[in-house]
Amino acid sequence: MKKLLSLIATAVLFAVGLSAQPTVVTVGDETSTDIEYGPVNSYYENSFSEVVYLSSELQPGIITSISYHYVAGDPLLDPAPTIYMAEVSRTSFANSSDWETATMTQVYAGGSVTYNSGWVTINLTTPFVYNGTGNLVVAYNSQRGNWYNYRYFTQTSTSDYRMLMYGHDDNPVSGYACTEYGTRYNRIPNTRFTMLPLGTQICYAPFQVSASNIEAHQATISWTTTDASATTFALDYRLQASEQWTNASSNITDTFYTLTDLNSLTNYEYKVYTVCSESNSREIEGRFMTSYDQSDLRLIPFYQNFDQEGAASDFTFLQGTSNAWYVGTAENNTRDENDNLTQGGSLYISSDNGTTAGCDYSSQTNAYAYFYVNLQANTSYGLQFDWKAKGDSWSDYLSVYLLRADVELSSADLPYEGNLTGSLKDEDTWQSEGIVIDDTVSGVYKLVFAWHNDSYGGLDPAAVIDNVHLFELTCAPASSIDVEWTDEQTHASCVVSIESDNENVTYALEYKMQEQDAWIEVVGASPISINNLSYGTPYLFRATPICNGTDYSITSDEVLSYSVCGVASAPYSESFEGGFVNTNDGVSNRNTPVCWFNINGGASSYYFSESSMDAHSGNICASYSGIYSSSSTENFSDWLISPVFDLTGNEQLSYQIRANWYQSNYPNPVIDVYACNVADEDITSAMDTSRFVLVRSINHN
């Protein structure tokens, strides 16, 4: 995988004396719009390809780099490709197993290659001497561990089969000895070769450069050589944000060097190059991030509401320059003791340096914000935070991870372990998340907030975090919240029963109408009574246990409950714009308008539902999908029942109706209007439909 910051992102570079001028030779039609797989077949986790380049398309010389033209919008990471070359007599491949049998030279084994849209150059770790007496075969072995569709390269058609490619998820090729059946193609990937004149004296660059033994204040840079003439090396380093390089040494005779006196949790860049008599090799650049020391650990309890200057210093960031985490004031959900929003900020994804919480959805993003904590075994912890995350409803999401401190993060893929939250997404209003962390082994961890978006569009805000609270959990969270409603004749009331595995516990119970922003808090022992609530209204409830008066637990998930419906009176209208919802009223067996009952008593496929296609006015109407048969009779017993009305006897019923998907041989639609006297007993089940009396049967011609 591609390593960034705490990993190694090494760009292998090769150079020669300044007197030799390289030539770039392009094979293929650079204007071609044909795109397909090759030299990498990303549809499989492992692929191997061989491509023949004719001597008439090349020139003699020393090949120092090879480039391919990648066209996909999303990047393709090839973590450890190997490339081989050979000068051969063949001009094409005769069949699907006609792999090249000549001895090949490994020309690249220099670490990960990331393909982004455009020409991507791979600088060879071992230059290849091409004499021009034969044709050139290039073999490309890719073993990635994951697969992606549509990661294409531009291609040029050929008269012969000049590319042979094999792909498989489970069976990689060893080296360049492929014994599997592949597929021949009469095309080649558009390719550029950088070449030096034959006989050029080469200053061989180091390769397989890596940073290891990375600690808080030191790191070891090591490398290997491809030629015995490379005996003396130099190493420079700098802070990633700095323009000034520091020379660690220009007379290194080993293949490693340890940098010391570094700062903890700091990004460094380095470059290694071979020292030669005439001119040095090109530099191999890389980067690493130092580890933490004890002063970098966040103390528990930890709380951050992003209202104070310097809040970002509590976090470490691993991200690109676009769609990055910022601390700013574009979003905020911190409230004062009077439940008024403060003038503070939050942590959010931004594509404009924090000015807005807007995201650029044209390219894929994995961005991380995290901090280090020391957790103990046999101890439970609570994590509470507020969040928003919109994007699109499929592939854009926020996730929170708990990872051991030494687990490396990748900009290419999210972690495969330690997910505490699943995917938090498709919410553009503030949500509260409470998590219990237990069963940990003693040690240092990083708590990671990760945002992922694909490149297929989405809505803002991308991801927003506020009021992060991590604390030792000694008061168990609420295990259940039950709401019982009562009609008080002029308003609704409810009794909220809360359960938790605690003794001497009270609860901070919060409630609000679903469409409102501000919560109302009531503190007391369970059950808690709430009065003066609205009829027929969706309410949200959440509870935080308080043990022994001061020990707060995490806040529960929100519970949605619909208040009892009062008696309606004329004039009354229902446009169904509120849609059909699950009210858990105990009577309806289908979603229903609030304060109505919807009973599907006949065929399961035919019942009343909401429709956005046939509304007379507004956006929603009540729709019934029925069936007509000239040869059989179906027993339908489907009821859409209104709220309770206080009738005087002078009321008039009016409604708008239309038939959809209607044909002339169908019978006219008939609406039967029933009424039921509920003065003494309300409707409590579908069986009560037997109490209804037919008022009128209306034939709609």
C-alpha cells in the first residue's frame, strides 16, 4: 500500500552525469482515445503482462525510465510492482501460453507506484542496455491484494498480438516465469522510454530506500545498491513544511544512517543519493513521521469542543491538500448553559482551507484526524461526539477507529480493523454518537476520525465533528427507553421509563420535536413524566445516566416516538405532505399518515401508500395499487382510517381522486366511505373494522 507520513512514500529516481542528455521515445499514438487494461489488469488482485515493442519503434540506448498513460479518475496504487526487460527476436505472441522464455533483467523493484490521471513515470532501479539488434519485451508483475474496475490506460491498436496478459485473484505469478494461460491482445499500452546514449558512464542511484526504527526523536534510513561502483552516499533531510535541507552526511559508506535529535509527531522529508566523481546520482526522496513520546498522549478525561484557539494541536492529521480536516467556525454545535450556540467552531472536512465545510467530490479522499491515548485493560471508556456527514448516501461516510499506536494509516485504503461506529453518513443535521470502549489490552492507541468520499458527487457538508469527549466509564449507559403516551383532552403527555445497569442513578432525559434543533432537558429518576406536548407529533428522546449525582455515562441513541392523537374537529384537511411513516400505533400494519391507521387486510401486494407521482397539489398523495381480473374475484380488505373527529352532523366530506394506469375495459373505481362510533371505545386492532358502517359507496365514472 502507499505509505504517507507515518509510512514511506519513496520516489525512486535515477540519474547520470550531466554531460549525457536523455531522449524520450514514445511508442504508440499519443492522441489515441482507446482505453483498456494493460500493462496492469486491475480487475484482478494479481496480474502479469508482457508487451513487445519493435526495434523500429525504439532506438539503441540505456533505458532509465518507463512511463504509462493512465486515464481513470480514481488513483491506482500498485504497492510493489516488479518490471523485467529482455531484447528478443519475437514480434508477437503466437498463442495464450506463448510467454517469453528468454532470461530477463529485473529493471524495477523500487517500491510502490501510484497511477494518477496522466503520464506516470517509473524510474528504473537498474537501467537496461538496449542494443537495438532485437525487439524489446517488457514484463510487468503486479500483486496488489485488491481489485478495481475501470482503471484503464490509453492503448494503440496493432496488427499483431503484441500484448499477452494474465489476471487472477488468488494465483500470483512468481517473478517473470508465468505458466498460466493468458489472453492475447492486438494492442499495446502507450509507453514512453527515457534513454541515454550507449556507453554513458552511470552513477547508480540507491534503491529500496526506507525509513525504519522510527521513534519519537530518531529514525534510520536504509537502502541497497544495484552496482558495486556505488560505494559512497549522501543523506539530506528537512521538516516537510521547510524549504531548507540539512545535510546529515556526504560520506556515508554504509547502506544506512540514523537521524537523531528529531521532534516527535513531526513529518520529515529526506533524500539519499550516490556520490560520484563527476556528478552525483539523482536523489531518492522519501518521507516519514516520527512517533509519539509521553508528552504527546492526551490525558483522560479528554474533551475538545474546538472553541478555543489551538484546538487543532490536540490532533495529528494524515491527509492531502484537498478535502482535508480543518478546525474552523464554518460549523458549530457547542451550546452554553442556556442552550444557546457559542461563537466557537468544529472539526470539519473542507476543500477551501477551512472557509466552508464544502467538499470537492471530483476526486477520491481518505483523510484522518487522530490523537493518542493510553488505555488500560479491564477498564471501560465512553466516547461521545456530535457529527454530521452528508456526501452521497452510498459511498461517502465518516468512521471512527480505535487502533494500536503502531498501526499505519494509508491514504489509499481505510483501516480493515478497529471500526467503532460503522459508516456514519447521509445526515446533514447534528447527530450525537455514544460508544462504549472496553475489552482493550493495556497500551497506547490512536483514536481516529476518518472521512472517505469517492469521486462520483455528493452534498455538503462532508464530515463535521464537535464536542469530542473520551472518559473512563463507571456509569453504565441506558439499555432501554420506553415512552407511554396519554391524551390529556387538551394536550398530550408521556411517561418515559429508562433502564440501565446502575444503582443510585438518575437520568438527564432530553427530548424535542423531530424537526427542531434545540433539546429540552429534564433530570430525575425513572420514570419521568413530561406534560404539555403536542398531539400527533414525532418526538425524539435520549437519556444519559448519572450515577451518584455526578458520574455521567454516555448518551443513548435517539428514540423516535409519536405522541397520542387528540380528537380533531372541522374544518380539517389532510394533504398527505407529511408522507406515510411507521408510527408503531399497534393497529396499522403498513406505514401511515400520522394519526391515521393503514390496514392491509387483503392481498399483501395491494394496499394504501404514499405516491409522489400523482399528487393533485403539492408533492405527495395517498395512492392505492389494486388489481383487476375478468376471470376471478379477489377479497380486498384494505382500510385507510382517519383520525377521530368530533362530528355535529352538518359536516361535508370532499376529496380529489383520479385513476392511474386505467383502461376502458376496467370497471369504474369505487370508493366506499365508512364511519365508526368511537365515543365509548376507540379502534384498537384491525378486527375493529367490523364495527364500521357504510356511509356511502361512490362510483367515479
